[in-house]
Amino acid sequence: MNTVEKLELMEEDVPPRMAEEQRIQDDVPWGIRIAAAWSWRVIIILLFAGVLIWLLSHISLLLIPLLVAALLATLLRPLHNVFVKWKFPRVLAAITTLLVLIGFVAGLLTLVGQQLVTGFAEMATQVEEGLFELVALAEETAAGFNIEISTEQINQGLEEGLTYLQDNSDAILGGAMALGSTAGNIVVGGILALFTLIFFLADGRKIWDFLVFFAPGKHRPAIHGAGRRGWTALGSYMRVQVFVAGVDAVGIGVGAALLGVPLALPVAVLVFLGSFIPIVGAVVTGAVAVILALVANGLGNALLMVGVVLLVQQIESNILQPIVMGKAVRLHPLAVILAVTAGTTLLGIVGALFAVPVLAFVTRATRYLVKEEWRGDPEAKAMEKLEKEEAVRRAAQKEVQEAEEQASLANITRRFKETIPGLDPERRGFGRRGDSSEAQVTRTETHTAAGTRPHPDAEETDHGRGAQSGTETRTQTRDDTRSEDGGTRE
């Protein structure tokens, strides 16, 4: 039989369905099969991510305070360590750190509030003059395009705006009520964040060790090291962002003060808070300074303010971040923009605030795992050694426990066999007739071992059976003797 005949025979032996599936596999190109395999896996991952985000959006009142507390814990950890070095108990050190934070924020808000009250009172006249200048500028610009805009048209537009507000007062009131509900959620979330911050500062390492305990034993050193590296990168990123936000606030605030823009200090504080949203935040808050300069001091002053904002942004992007950020948490500007956009699209302003810190954490932790840095991490090695010792100890303890269980089971089995003779195959069971002397010896040994005597009725019964057996034996012997005598006589 040649090779062709063997192949034909093999094809005849293959079931039709399997042959059809094999032909389909042969007709589909290898690249298409690989793409299909990747496609359904990617679809499952995206579905999981979407469901996870949907679920997290329903517990935002719990999730957002936890994230805020985590970010504040990374910022305040150095101050907490200082109090711990001063022999403060960890909980007391955390409470003291929290009081320092609250005092700083309260003092800053008080100063900004005073500046706002004073600044609005001083700039009322400037705002009025600026509005008239804007109206005149609008008329001149429209005249350049052969469009006439009169003061009556402007007044008519203002009246229509007031009428619209009056007609939609219910919707505006509903929005105000929703804003009040949001403010209530912010207060509750702030209290929860401060309460959580105390325990993150005091027992953060214990909480992390407890969470790592749920991971498989052989993966704990790598997960533990990745979490530590990610947390360190997050702390570095947040401290760098505070520094960069401070530089932005000082640069734009000083520039606004030098140009005579009103409310320079509140604008600086606003820029500081907005800079925690990288790239986008400082630009948006800088635009507020430009609008104030335009309204209060005119177009020329506003253009100068635009130059100040752009100069500060260039110093931040090209000098501060590459030098201060370092290689540990360096993120590409495109990645930052995409993260901020995605966070804003999914979760609004909260997503924009937390997108880049989460990206910094994930990037550093992933790099630690991909490069297998835990193999050279002393703490990860020590943890791996402890895990191996714990595994050996558990195995030895399990062997001892199994040996004890087997010994206990053997002891129980032996006692059952001693108590119930029928269970022992080496001894006479129930309802077996044998030698009466063996039965008597067995009963005697059993009662002797139990410390009791056999019942008298049992003894009489045994003696009666023995006597009867003896009588039958003597009768049979006499009959045999007689038969032998008769045979002799014959």
C-alpha cells in the first residue's frame, strides 16, 4: 500500500463533520484566526471595564472620598513621619497632621474671601467702565463689517434675557435644588475623606498588607512590590504637582498684580487648584485672569496677561516637569491629554482630577511587574522567603494533623472490634458453632478483661451442653464395642 492509498484510507476513516471543520480551518488564513482570537478577548476586557465603570459610578459617594484620602495621604506622609519621629503615637500624629491641613486651608480661604470682598468693591467701577468699552468695541467691529448695532438693540437683548430667566424660573430653581443636594454630598464626602485619611496615615501599611493577603501566595511578593512602587510613584507625582501648581500660581498671580489686574490673589489660588488637572487646568484658570484684565483694564492689558499665562505654561512644560518629575513618574504629554480627556468624558471633573494620578500609579506598577523587578527587591525577597517558610510550616502541620487523625481512626476501629466480635475477621462471629471449650475460653477472657464474671445461667447451660455431649459420646462408644464383639463371635 503506497502513501496515496494510506491518505485516502485515512480520509475515509475521518467522520464527515470533522472533515468539514478541518476544511474550514484550512480555508481561514492564519492571520484572520489570530485576529479573531484577539478580538473576542479584547471585547470581553472592554465589557468588563465598562461594567466596572458603571458600577463604580453608582458608589461615587464612597469611591471619591477614598481616592481623595489616598492622594492627601501621599502628600501628608512626610509631615506625619515628622510627628512620629517626635514620639507621637501614630493615630495622634495622623490627627495632628489633619489639624495642620485644616488650619492651612481655613487660613487660605479666609484670606481669599477677604480679598474677594475688597476686590469686588474696588472693581465695581472698573467693571462698569469695561462693559461700556466692550460695547463700544463691539459697535466699532460691527461697523467694520457694515453691521449696525445700536444701544437700543443691546438693551432689547438684555430685556429678552431677563424675560427668559423669568419664564424658566422653575427649571432654574430645580437646578439650584440639585446644586444644594450636590453641596450636601460634597460635605458628607469631605467628612468621610478626612475620617479615612486618619486611618490611611496611621495604618496604611497594615491595610495594604491585609489586602495583599487575599492574593495567591506565590504572587504576593510581586504584587506587594508593585503596589509599593506604584504608591511611591503616586506620592512623587502629587508632590511634584503641588510644586508645579505653586509655580503656576505664583507666576500668574505676580504677573496679574504687576499688570494691575484686580483680584490677583484669588486668581492665584484658583490657578493653584486648577493646576492639579495637568495642562488643561492651568490654561482654563489663566483664562479667568485674562477675562478680568479685559473687563477691568481693556484689550491691551488682556493681551499682556495672555503673554504671562503662555510664558508660565512654557516654563512648566519644558523646564520644570522634565527636571522635577524624574524618570520614576515621567508621563508622555499625549498620555496625559488622553487620560484627562477620557476621565472627563467618563466621570466629569472628578475623572479629570484623578485620571493622571491613577495613570502614574498603574504605569509604575506595570513597569515593576513587566521587568520583574521583584527578583532584585530585598523586601520582596524577604517576603518570598517568609512565604516559603510559612508553606513548609503549614505542610508539616498538615502532616501531623493527618497522622493524628489516622491514629484516632485506628483507635476507634480497634475499640469497635473489641466491643463487637463479629466485626473482627480473626475471631468467631455471631451464630457460629465451634468447640465449646474455645467459646468458654473466649467468654472467660472477655469477662476477665472486662473485670466481670459470666452469668450463672450461662455456666449451667454450658455444663448441661457438656454433659449431654459426654452422654452421647459414651452411648456411641458402647454401641461400637458391641458391634465389634458381635463380629468377633462370628
